[in-house]
Amino acid sequence: MTENTTSAEDKFTANVSLRRNDAQHRYELLVDGRLAVQAFFRDLPGHIDFTHTETGQDFEGQGLGKVLAHFALDDVVATGKRIIPHCPFISGYLRKHEGYEQFVDWPDR
């Protein structure tokens, strides 16, 4: 499991931690120990395929999804795998943030 307690995307006063949970096939963002955002993926040979992202109702509108997306995408790049963004949220993040273009295999529409 990959874990990090900081992100370059945003700063928060709450206790925010980030991790990759391979057993559940998801990246997780926790606030004060509570699961706030999760990005689900399929681990494929040479690729991580993001399927969908969910934000807990108590955590919507706080920018936490962007923090998790940044962490997850950086983690995929660090492992040497490529990104497949089937998830609309991850896809939208990639379209708005530069630096990942060479690591993305866009799915056929």
C-alpha cells in the first residue's frame, strides 16, 4: 500500500492522509481517519484503469477529489505504468492539469 500525508495540490487544516489500497483496488483520501474520497481502479498489465471516483456526502465541494487525483496519478507515473481514464472525474482532471499527457492512454469513446 502506498501512503502519503501531504499533497502539492492543496493545503488543508484537517488531518488528511492519502493511500493506495490494493486489497480494495482504490486510492483513498481520509480526513481525520474517515474515508472521504475514493478512486477505484483496475490494475492491468502496464496500466492502471481508473473506473470511477466517489466523494462522501460530508466531504463534497471541498476540493478533496483533486487532491486524491493528483496523488493517484503521480503514484501511477512513479510505478512506471500508464493511465487509462475511464472515470469521468479523473478524465476531467487530466484535461485541466498538464504534465500527464505522455502517460495517458485515452479510452476509445
